[in-house]
Amino acid sequence: MARTRPGARRDAADEALIRTLYEQHGGALLAYAVRLTGDRAAAEDVVQETLIRAWRNPEALTEARGSVRAWLLTVERNLITDRFRARAARPAEVAEVSEEMATVPVERDHADGVVETLAMTEALDQLSPEHREVLRSIYFQRLSVAEAAVQLGVPAGTVKSRAHYALRALKRSYTGGAGTWKEVAV
């Protein structure tokens, strides 16, 4: 009869532990990590590191010490926090500049912005005062339709209707009827 070495039994037990942890808590760990990092690949790395920490600290995985999932989620959150702190502490990497690339970067000319602003102001001036007030309330003061309705003393449906027709007229006026208007944040 072949004898298994003690290390082989321990390796099998460790593998079973990690497999069980992953089956029971892997989905929750991954969902939590994706929500915190916003990046699935980074989240998968964090889940893997969390399971490695669990493998290194099996004594923390007893229900007598508290919820195993809570411990895993806490470890995961701490790993993610450490990653963000490490990234924030590093200076931004700068590529080496060759002699061909050593030219002075061109600054964006603000003239285009001035022309856009003047064109938009002229287009707004062509709207009726009621339409202009609705746009000012909704877009400049960032009021909801209900708040704009109260402020302007008109029903909410009227605010919606005026906003629709004001934007349509603004688009037509701004483009000169050409229909090539690019979306502009009003």
C-alpha cells in the first residue's frame, strides 16, 4: 500500500479549503470588488489575493471568530484601499522625450470657444422670453421640471413642452437650419 506524504495531504486540504471558499463566496467577492474598482480584471486579481490571504490565515476562517464572508470582504476592501493609496502615492509616469518630440506642445486656442459662445448667445436671444426662461431654469439653475414649474408659475407639462420647443428652435437657429448641430451642453 502506497503511503502519501504528509505534505501531499496538507496540499489537498489547502486546495479543498480554497475551492470551498471560492464556491461559497467567490461570486460575492467578485461583485463587491468590481463595484469598488470598476474594473473586472483588477477585481479578479483582488479576489485571488483575498483567497491567498485566507489560505495563509486559516485560523481566521472559523465561525467562532465571526462570519467567514465578513472576514473575506474586509480583507478584500483593505486590499482595494491599499491599491488606491499606492496608486495615488506614485508620481505620474512620464515618457522619455526624444529630440524629434521635443517640440513645444500646441496650446488650444480659445477663439473657437469664444465663437461658440457668441453663436449660442445669439441663438438664445432669438428665443421667446418664455422659452429662454425655461432653458435657464432647467439647464443653468439645474432645477427639475417640477421645481422649474413652481418657479415659473406654470404647469410641469408646460415646462416640458417649452423646453422641447426651445431646444428645437435653438438647434435650428444655432445651425442655421443645416442640421449638423453637435450636442452642446447648455
